[in-house]
Amino acid sequence: MSEPSQELPPAPAKGALELATALSVATRIEPELIRAVRLRLLPHLDTGAEADLWFSDWVGARTPEAIALLPECLPYLRAALVEKLEREPLMGRLFSVIAEYHRDLSPALFLEEQVTWHSLTGDREAVTEQLNRALHALVQQNRTGLAGWFAEAWTRLPAEARASAAAWSLATVAGAHNPSLRPGGAMELALDDIAAIASAIGETRLGVLREGSALLLGDVQGSTPPRSWSPTPNRAWSRSSPAAAAVRSGSPGIPSSVRKSGPARSASAPERGRCTPWSGRGGARRRRRSSGPRG
């Protein structure tokens, strides 16, 4: 394990650091979960390691019922966990232990733990599947409480999960309810990704300019005065000008321009392109001392 960054608080003792590494997947960490992970996966540690973790400076929130690790420490801990998973097959049972103790956890927080685990184990399809479940509930079922959860979860999720198109879509919709959440640009987006969230976000004007066989989208200007294109309910486009378009997007993560190559198509049937573009139970309070785990 490499040395922690000097920008982080003083690291806990070695045993507590091992526990923190394993528990970096969990959104909230109860004394019972600490004990179970130590006995089943790290039996060489004693009860002192549990207490050292509970009162560590790497704990960002603490109540009598649970703790949460500092978000700034999570990337370091999770990188160490990935290495540990490769060396120690026993650690592959980690998530089953967490799931056993978090059966009654908020579904959103448990989903976050699933996304984190799948990201660390390299299962991108499972990451997308879990995030799309939350996206469907937010967009199609109007469960707006998920927006507040995801705004908080954004800084806790692994970078690999945040870089996915599903995370970008979910963050973009959540950002409509929480303006402070600005996901930036996803690595790769399809028009279907944007269409899936169009009804849940605001409108903005997106310029469209044809140059020969290419279409330019973004902040573009042509030689003729711009007019507008309007989206129809069946997602086709009715054309009134080749110079500008009004599309349902409104996301700061969509790039300012994108070139679509190939022969120009009728505006009524555009070619599908690609753009590159704790609240857990008992809400945590900052650094409150408690009795912690007992030996």
C-alpha cells in the first residue's frame, strides 16, 4: 500500500487502516459491520483496531449508530482495496458481508454501495444497470428524493462510475433539482442517452450548421438569419432552417460543438450520432464522540 497523500489527515494505525480499506465500499459503517468484517476477513486484527477506526481522523461523520469515512480518503482506500482483492481471494466475500448487514439500509444508499463494488471489481455493465435503475425512478416515476441523494453521492462514487454515460445522465437530471451538481462531460454519449432524460431537464438552443456533407452543432453561425427546429413528440425533427435548432437538453455537459461526418440526411429522419463530449437512517453529524465499538 502506498503512502497516503500529505493533504489528508493523519492516517489511523495500521490495523484501523486495514479495516477502513475494506469498509471503503460502505456508505455507513456500523459497529456490527466493523466487527463482522474483522472477524470474517481480517481475523489477525484485534478489537483495538475497531476502536482506532471509530475515533480516527479519517472519519468524516459520526453518530452513536454509525460512522462515515471522509470522501477525500476514499480514492486512496479504494485503490488499496483493488490491490487487496487481487492478492487475497478471501476479500472477494467482502460485499456479501456488507449486504448481510445492510439489508434494511436505504435502497439508494445500498445501490450506491453496489455501484462502488462493481466499479472496483471492473463490472461496468452492472454499474450501468444499477445507475439506470435510479435514473428510471427519477425520470419516469418522478421520485425526486433521489436527486438529493445522488448530489451527495457524486463525490463519493469512484471515478470510473462517474465517467459512465449512465452517471452523467443521472447527474444531469439530479442537477436540475440541485444546481450545485455539475457533472461536466461524459466520455461518450449517444443521442438515445440524451433523449432518455430530455423530458426531465430544461430547454436550451443548440445551433446547427451544415458545411458540405457535415453538420456542426453548438455555438455556430451561418450566412443566413437563424430560425429554429422543433422536436415533435415522436422524436423526429420538423425543419424550418438549416442554421439553428432548439433541442431539449439544457445540460452543461453537452459539448459546445460536435461534427457529424457522412452524407447529410433529411432533417425529418436524422442519423443517430454519438457525442464525445448519508443521509442514512439517523443522519450523520460531524465528529460527534460516542462510545464506539466495544471490545
